[in-house]
Amino acid sequence: MTSDQSIWASLPVPAFLIDPEDRIADVNSAGEGFLNASKKAVEGTPVWDQIAIDAPIEEAFERARTNGTPLFVNDIDVGSGSRAPLQCALQIAPLLGHPGTMIMIISPRELAGRMTQNHSVKSAAQSAIGMAEMLAHEIKNPLAGITGAAQLLSMNLGAEDLELTDLIVAESRRIVKLLEQVEQFGNLSTPDFKPVNIHDVLDRARRSAQLGFGAHMTIIEDYDPSLPMALGDPDQLLQVILNLLRNASEAADPQGGTIRLRSYFEHSFRLRRSDGTGQSLPLQIEIIDDGPGLPDKIKADIFDPFVSGRENGTGLGLALVSKIISDHNGWVSVTSVPGRTVFRLSLPRVPRGHMDKE
């Protein structure tokens, strides 16, 4: 028969045993991943020092212990010192045969809610891009004619009328540029999977940003040097990082700001799909900025195509990020408050025994 310890270690969600003094008596492997700390490091420490809950839960927790009853809390933000809060459900109950000891299970809601949203986003993206691609060719041809006619007219016009023809040319070129971005989105090829050193990709993106659009930003590296190789397309992943760095740079104060590039390993992070299949995504990349944060009205739809927080934005940058990461069988999420926005990319590692065929 399977031992209790095997069951405890196999639980796919973070679980904690809390002793009568509110100290962590035990934590499973998913809990270690949630805290980004080892069992040895957190055993014996006060649980509320390790787990940050955005609600006054201590009194209800103590009543559950005193009365020997379970406690359920839904839709609550739970985090730790090393990670941004996630919306979770908590299940808390007395441990039978151990008076005063409680078991607490944390069920992050983020993945369950966003899985359905992700399917809707991909469907909406395919419909929107398909329609735009169909129209792009027909629109670009007359635009080229309009631009050419305006340029011919400008040869015989005075300065006052030239302003109007210049406006026609500039706006026509802007529309063409938007259509080209739409076509780029729709024509993105499938990833050319190979072993990728994530830190090489991050360094290429950092150097490119600091020589161009991010010259006014301070970019800090916070890498886990022991991170294994990812399985992905280096050029497409570079495009993702550049898009996120560009967004952070353009949202920052013109005088500058700070972007932190962070990498770490979270062995318990798994993505379970609606068909029952699962995917381990242990490689984590975070792009953290200290800008104004995402507008509340678009937070829930930020990965949808044509949703933008900037006045002249196309709304395709983050949709492209979502599409590429989805094509990599990965996951992208965001948490944002004024002064701290975190885009998190979760990617698969190269399978053990996989040989680079290049």
C-alpha cells in the first residue's frame, strides 16, 4: 500500500503541516516550489512569516483549530517573500490524531482560470488575424496609390497645402505599418525547437534594448546560474523578451526606470490541460519593472489582440508574446500594481538524454 509520505510528496498543490505554535512542521515538494525555499530552510519557522495572505485570516485559522473544524477560503491573494501573490483557494483542516496540528493546502486559481481564457484568446486571435490578413492585401494596394498620388500633388503645391499632402502620406504609411505587423503575427512560423541557454537570450535582448529603446533604463540581471537548458526557438524567445522590454521601457518615466531580469527554477510548476495531459514548466523568467503598472480596465484582457494600454499602441505586442509562448507549450502570466509589474514566462526544459542534432 502506498505510504502516507508518498502521497504527501505527490500532491500536485502546495501543502503545509502547521504545529500548535503556528510553525511549519512539514512541507511537500509543491510547497517548496511555491515558497522557492527548501523544506530544511522553512521547517520550524512561523508560517505567517513565510506565507503572505492578503486578508486577516489568523483569527479564523485559530477558531478552526480550537473547534476542530475545516476552514475554506476562496479567491484570496497568497504569496511569499520571493514571489508575487497569486489568487488562490485555501483549504485548512485539523490533522487527525495530532491535536493542534493543522494541514493547509493552497490551490492557485491562476492556471485554472487562465486555461479557459487562453483558449478563448487563441480563438479570438485566429479570427481577428485571419480577417485582417484577408483585408491587408486589398487595403495596401489602394494605400500605395493614395500615397503616390499625394506625393505627385505635393510637387506643385504651396507650403500650406503641403501640410495636407504630408498628412495623407504619413497616415497611409502608418496604416501600412500596422498591416505589416498583423501579417507578421499571422505568418509566424512554428518554433524550431532546440536546446536554448535562456541567459544567452536574455543577454542579447538586454544589449539590444540598452543600445536602442531602453537606453534610458537601468536593467539588472538576477540569474540562477544553475538553470538547465530550455527547449525552444532562440529567435522567437528573443522576440518575446524584446517585446516585454520595449513595453516596460515605453511605459517608464522619460527620465528612466529599472527593469529586473530574473531567472529561477521551480520544479513543481506544471500546466495541466483540459484533455488531461500535463507539462512540466520548471524554467521561470520574470521581467520586472517599476513603472506605472497596467491600466485596470485592460488587465484581464492584456494578451488579447488589439488591446493596448498606450494611446497609439497596436495591441499586437503582448498577443504575439502569448502566441509564441503558447507555441512553445509554455505559460505567460502577469501581475501588476503601480510601481511593480511582473511578466512571468514558464518554459519546459530540455528532456534528459535529449541530444542537440545541430
